[in-house]
Amino acid sequence: MAMTNPEIGLTQPEVEKRVAAGLRNEPAAPLTRSVKQIFSDNLLTWFNLINIILGVLVFFTGSYKNMLFLGVAIINTGIGIFQEVRSKRQVDKMSLLAEATYHVLREKTTLEVHQDAIVQDDILLIGRGDQLPVDAVVVATSGIEVDESQITGEANPIQKRPGDSLTSGSFLVSGRATVQVTLVGGDSFINELSNEAKTETTRSSELLTIINRIIKVLTIVIGPLGAILFTARLLRGAALDQAILNTVAAMVGMIPEGLVLLTSVSLAVSAMNLSRRRVLVRELPAIEGLARVDVLCLDKTGTITSGKLVLRDIVPLANQSLDDLRQLVGGVANAINDDNETATALKTALPNPAWSATAVIPFSSTRKWSGAEVNGHRYAIGAPEFMMPALPAPLKKQVEALAHDGFRVLCLAEVATMTGDGLSGVQPLALIKITDELRPNAVTTFNYFANQDVSLKVISGDNPTTVSNIAGQAGIAHADRFIDMSSLGDTIDYDDLVARYTVFGRVTPPQKKQLVMAWQRAGHTVAMTGDGVNDILALRQADCGIAMASGSEAAKSIADFVLINSNFDAMLNVLNEGRRVINNIERVAALYLIKTMYSVALSLIFIFMVSGYPFQPIQLTPISTLTVGIPTFFLALEPNYQRITGRFMKQVMVVAVPAATCIVSYILLIFLIGGVQFHLSYAQTSTLSVMLTGAVCLVALLMVARPLNRLKIGLVGLMAVAFVLVFVMFNHLFSLVSVFDWQLAFYYVPLLISVYPVYLLVQEVLGKGIFSKIRWKRD
């Protein structure tokens, strides 16, 4: 490895030479699928393959109009591809705003670049929270600690000194350093493991899981059932072409085409809508996941409060003047040179005497203090409880009083010895009062979550009294129930803690993770918010991780959502989008499964009947399009922010089973009485079957669309009018006989009049019978 001058960095010609040699880093993996993947994933599906095979069979019969079902499938797939590509472009545009940037020294100038602009031998300036996109070696540092848990599995920070190597995928827990890049792109360790580590808890959509389970069963059923029906038709003397058309009609009816597509498109459209509201969605199922969350864990800084810290006052504890203490605190803070919010507040408000530190221990979330040796003395700044094993009673009382008033309290102390493992000979010199402002819309936002049955919990590294005070100001219920996690021993009953307390203070990163796990063990779906490296373990463990764009790159890299404006109020939009998708898909799924249910039932029944299958493929097109395809597209996009019931199958069964039962009953009535008793032709019975099936499906559509409004009534009415026009003006196209036949009207008029009351009756009977005996579980 060629050594680069750490004071100068690479020159522009040297950078260009490395770029030409291919020694340039790779861009971050995209969050969305490529256009090619979108096309292939939507086109190369099992059901599309079945449709193509069925289309070829229909083509063989010469009845080309019966291939119209392929047109519907093509249009559905085309709409899905268009919507997903459109959503991809919006999300990709938003992801640029959340991409990590790094500080590179070139020709004595510090530049801010994306990771794909880094070349081998570049000099990087890294700080607390930065995640390394390349392999590197430490050139200069006053003290850093690195978390390599994504690589080694060990969560304990590792101290690094000049000359030590840094592996890509690891991130800085504390300190600052100048490093030289050693390996980039495909040669770096991150290329093999980092992306896997970032997504090690890949979310899955519960809706898609249930739907895919249904499809898996259908996949097993469709082929054998179709083959048996086809054989039965031939054995009963049906012509080959007619047997093929009957079988194709049955198999097309069994396929809930568009259901998976509609779910995927709905999630993609939600991601696009959220990106417009400055929320980056890293995984689509996370939208659904947040809507199911019932415990929301908040980190105080950046979530309840704005994260902007201000030095309010310094309280002397020894015989020193306030001016001397301001000089001392400012000098120590600048010598340590941490870049967290507290350090920034101190460096901004206090003078910088430009003292040179001979030794530095940077701040870490585990220690909760930092220190420096300056002018022959060792000083530490941090949480009083962590700097001294046992606080003197007067000092403890003073700290508690300040914390109760809502201040974040730090202590400046001179110490005898100072190592990464602890302090000794601690002599307190002053208390430092820091204030943290409440977010403007915090009260409104948290009240909304509480009203939606989402329990709010606060997990913070700060003093629990301070956190409790601020949580109370934000309107969080039971904020007075708080616990100091630093006061507990090594053996902690986390299950008991989460059941009793709302506010958890002085929490270490491993404890945050354990608290999240305890809520999960109690059966809750947990979301975690955070912006720093101390939140990473909990963010990764939670069912849904939410990071602020202003937070550390390491936190953003494993979160499900990144709030671009670091505004937690945007989470209301995520909650509502998730609920809209789940509620709407749960409702409209019933309409897709009606056709599947009655098609399977009719296929089984007509295996044993002399009459041919009641439909031809083309006759299913107006039913599928006008009672399912078109209306569900609009219903799936309507605002629907009700609380999640979590009972997908119950909602489906309450609508779909009565509808399918009615359809099968009407068709058997038509064939057994109209066909056998009154000798109606197959064309007449199939026309009546289409008419009654469509009528029942329109009633089911009316049920699904509830609560009704003018737009929904108009939508159902428009579909009904279009369905009538199919019989009046396009009957020949769909192989239907004329309805202006009084003998036929003698059958269909009373049957159509009976549809609505019969549907309600069947629904009531099943509701009191079968459904009442089923113990519905949360999906």
C-alpha cells in the first residue's frame, strides 16, 4: 500500500489515475428493484404461465374471442409494472437525499463525497456514527472505538490506534480519526458481508404471506382438478373443443389474478406517497409492519425533543470562579473534540483556549463520559452516576433536583486515573445544566398514537428523572413511571420491567435491545426510533426501525424508515399509509376469492354432471373486470385509516363464502330446473349463470365498499350499468343470448330480485352457524 500524505491527501491526477485503473468504490446497493427485475418479476409468474398455456389451448380450438382473458391479464400486469416503475423512480430520487456522504481530504481541501467517489489510498476523516464503506487503516487518532458486530457478531466496542486496520461495514462508536483507504469496491470486505448484515432481519409482508399461502394451495389444486374435469367431459361425449373451453373456463376462474399484484402495487404506491412526504422506505413490507405496531419505543433526543441542546448554566462545586470553569469546560470539550450533540452545545457556547490533549478517551454510549489529559491534569465530563460509583448524598440530591426540573445534568471532574474501563480519584468541580427543547408538534403527534392504541415507551441514555419530566411535557401517559437502569444489577428481569414502567433512563445499548425483546416476548409488535449508534442494536431487533436523516449513517443503514427532514411527525403518514394498504386489501381480497371459491366448487360438481361447465372463458371477463378488477383498483387506493383488526381470513370469509355459496346454488338451480326440467339450451343456461353470478358479485362489491358514500355508490352503480350493457349491446361478443326473451325473463327476473335478500340470509345463517364456531386468530 502506497502511503498518502495525511496532511495533503491525493491530488486530482492521482484520483483520476485510480479511477481509470478501476480502483474506485462501488455505489450503495439500490433500495428498489431494477426496471429489468420489475418486468421479469411481474411477467414471469406461475399464474401468467398457466394463463399462457390456457391461451394456447383456446387458440387450438379456433374460438379466438375466448382468449380475451389473456388481454385482461396483460392489462393487469401492465398496470402493475407501470405503477411499480413510477414508484421506483420517486423512491430512488428520495434515497439520494438519505445516502451517506464522507469527508475526503484531497490537495489539503476537505470534500464531502458519496461513497462511490472514494478511491484507493484516499484520506478519510471519520467520526462517531460513521459506517465505513471501504477497508482502511488508521493514520491518526486521539482515540476511537469501533463496533464490528456486523462482521464478528461481538457487540463490544474495540479500541483502535494508529496502524490498526478498519474493516468495511464496521462503524465508529466514539471518537474521530484520519484513515487511509486500503481496499475498495469488490475487493473490500463490505462487498461480501455488509449488505447481508444490514438486512439480516428482512421484513415479510403478513398480507403477502397469507395470500401466497392461498396461492400455494391453488397451485396444487388447479392442475389435477382441470385434468379430471377435462377427462370427465370427454368421457361424457363432449367434443374436444368444448371440453377444452369448459376446462379453461374453470381454471381461469380459479386463478385470483391481480390479488398479489394489487397488494404489491399498493405497497409500492404507498412508498411513493411517503417519499413525497419526505419519508424514505427501505423495505416495502415495513409499511404494513408499522401499521400493526402496538408498542412504540422513543428515544428522547431527536424524537420527543428537537435534538438541539443548549448550555443553560454551570454550577460550581469547588472554590472556582464561573469564568474559570467556563474556560476549563470549554478547553476540555474542545480538546476531546467529540461531535455528538452535547459536545457541540458545549463547544458552541464556551471559549476555546486551544489546549493540546496528550491523551483522549472519547465519549461512548456505554461509558457515558469522555475525558482528556490537558496541562498535566486529567479531566472527565459526563453523567455523574457513571463517573462515580456512589454519588455523595448532597451531590446526588442536587443532581436529582436539577433533573426533576427537566435539565440534562453533566459533571466536570478532575480524576487521578482515566482508562476506557473507568475512572478513579474523581473530584467533582462543577455541574453543567443542558436544556433540550420539545418538538413543536410532539404533544399532538403522541396523542394521536395513543388514541390509536399504540403504547408509547421512552428509552434514553439520560437521567430518568429528566426524561420523565420531558415525557410528561410531551403528553406521554404514565410518564411518572420511570426506572434508572444503571441502578439495577447484572441480573435484570426485563419482562417485569416492561410490564411496570414507561420511561427507562440511563439505558445502555445492550439494555435497549433487551427491552425491545421483552415487549416482543409479551406478544407486542414493536417499533423503535433512534438516531445514534447507541440505538443500533435496538433498531435491528425491533419489528420496525425508524431513523432520522440527521442521525448516524450506521443507524440509517439498518432502519426500515429514514425521516429525511428528521421530523417524527411524518410517522403519522406512515401509520396511515400502512393502515390504508392493509384495510383495503383485506376488504377487496374477498372479491378475488369469490371467483376462486365458486370455480373450485363448480369444477368438483360438474365432474359428475352431464351438462357442460356453466361458463366459457370469455363469459368470465365481464364478471372479473366489472365486479372485481376495476372497482378494487379504486377501492384499494381510497383513504382508510381505521385500526387494524388483524383478521384477514375472517373478513374474507364473511363476504366470500356467502357469495360463492349463493352463486353455486343459483347455477345448480338454473341447470337442474331450467336445463333439465324446462329444457333450456346450454347457451341460455350459461347466460343465466353469468347474469346471476355477476349480480351476486355486485352485491358482494356493495358489501365490501361499506361504509358507502356518493363516490362508492357511483362506482358500484357504474359497474352495474356496464354489466347490464354487456347483455344489452355486447351479448354476441361474450357468447350470451339476448335477454329480450320473455321466456328467459320468466327465469331471470325473479332470480335477480331474490339475489340481495338471499345473500343477506345466507350470510346470516353462516354467521350464526359455521363462522360463530370458528375461533379466529390474528393473522
